[in-house]
Amino acid sequence: MKAKYYVYWNLHKKCYSVRFRGRVIHHLNRLIGVNATFRVSQAGRKRVLREQSKNVHAFVVCDDIIFSQKDMIDSPYSFYRNKVTYNPYENTTFVDKNSQPVYSADGVKMETEEALFIVPSNPGNAIQTNTVPVLSIY
């Protein structure tokens, strides 16, 4: 089984931290995560609710990440609008703009507090837009 990348919003550094095999290997302002799964540790969420103190317990888990400017520009993905948020005081999972749970995507583009679902460049009837919604991890 191939190791995964765990990406989370770092409140102290104001950027994305990327964890691989248990160690933080990057702090990035932008990246694309491939084959993304949105995960929330319910034990960590309960601790936040109990202690009223933030802790890292929500991740975008990816098979691979793209973070060089050239590779991001050359990426074979097209983006479509879908706001994704997570707030432990309001939800148990990541949710979209309609408050529907979001568990996975072909990938996700993250730029300093912003993210978009991505789909392969030939997505059929996917809606294309230039609007960039916010991904907030609390």
C-alpha cells in the first residue's frame, strides 16, 4: 500500500502543511492533491468541542501532490466551482456550499485558504467557472 499525503491548513504558519509518513515535509501556499479524500477524526472533533481549543484533526488525504508552478500550469485537470468547508462546531464532515457532505474528489486545488474540486480535462458535462471558492479548515 502506497503512503498518502495528509494536507491541512496550518493556523500558525497561515499555509498548507503536508504530512507524509508521519512527518511534515512541506509548507505550501498552493498545491493540487490527486485522488483526494476529505477526512475528519471524530475523536479530534470531540476534543475540540470539549476543550473549545483548535487541534489538527481534519485532512485532505491525497495519493499524490503537485506543487511546482510549472506542474500546476501543465496539470491535465479542469476546475469546476464547488465550495468546500469544514467547521467542527457546525459539521461532522467537510461539506459543500449546500451543506451536503463531501467525502472525495478526483483532486482538489488549494491556494492559501482556497480550494476547488477538480476533474479530468474531459469531464463531460461538468460546469466550468473561474470563480474560486474558499476551503476553510478550522
